[in-house]
Amino acid sequence: MSTHEYMPVISTKKKKKSTIEKIPSHEITLSLWKQNKTMEEIAKERTLSFTTICSHFTTLLKEDKVTLQDILSPEKIELIQQKLSVYSGEDSLTEIKNFIGGDVSYEELRWFKVTFPGLKIKSTLK
């Protein structure tokens, strides 16, 4: 009786890379936005949180694919500008939100700051 060693069979075939290019999530959000869907509708359709959709718009602002005027009403922009023109506290979202109050969301403030990067809030509005 002879003893045989068994060698594992190793496939030499290379796995094919997928040729399907994945579309970034924020680009899908932009596509839906261009179909005149609201942020709430986009979140529901995509089964994502409203906050996630808002973060997509932050990215889209940074990439210059939308403007602040696209996503905020002129009245909201004016309100933020008026409030910030008299604000002299720290440049943190929490401090600014506490100063402005419930009229403006964190997301709206974040979009405003992204639109005016690196500038002190009070000095941007003079």
C-alpha cells in the first residue's frame, strides 16, 4: 500500500474586475434634486436619513455643483446674514446655533460656512 500526498488545487484564473463604475451617493442625490424632489423625498426614496442627504449637499456645495441660493431661500440667507452681522462669539457651529436659536438648523449653518470657507463669520458680512 502506497501513501499519497494530496496537493490542494489552486485556481490560476484571475478574478475579473467589475466594469460597472459605482456612482457616488451624493451624485445620486443631486440627480434626484434635479428632478425637483425635496430633500425629505430624496431621503425617503433612498432610505437614507435626512441628515445624510444634508451631508450630501455639503459635499455638493464644496464641489460647486450647487450653490447656497439653490438650497436655501433668500429669506433664510438674509436671516443668517442679519444674525451673524451682530454675532461676536466663537466661530463654532454650536456657539453660532445657540446665538441664532431655532430659526436656523445646524445643516443650514454648515452650508453657510462651507460657502464662505476660512472667513470669520462677522467679517464676511460687512
